[in-house]
Amino acid sequence: MRSCEDVLSCSSAREQRPGPGPEPILSKRDVKERNEAFFMAEQMATDFEAIQIMVESNREEGEKKRQ
């Protein structure tokens, strides 16, 4: 178990820690993974929009057939 002095020194060290600095330098692998994740997110958004358009189109066709 830690002593009070240890806890106090840890908490004061946390308060003195500088804020976030510049972004860390990414490795080629990190950049590749980030780009792939971004591309996948864009593709999912595009697919979702296409599905919404198809659903709306099917809904409109269904309404026309009922009339």
C-alpha cells in the first residue's frame, strides 16, 4: 500500500504535467491503418446513403401501386 507522501507526490506530478503537445509522429503502418479506417468509414456512409435512396424509392413505388 502507498504512503500518503507517495500519493501526494503522484497527484502533484499529475497537476504539473504539461498539456497535450504536438501530435506524435505516426509510423507508416499507423498512417496506412488510419487511411484504411477513413476509407472504410467513407464507404459505409456512401453505402448507407444508397440504401436510404433505395428504401425511399421502394416506398414511393409502393405508395403509387396502392393508389
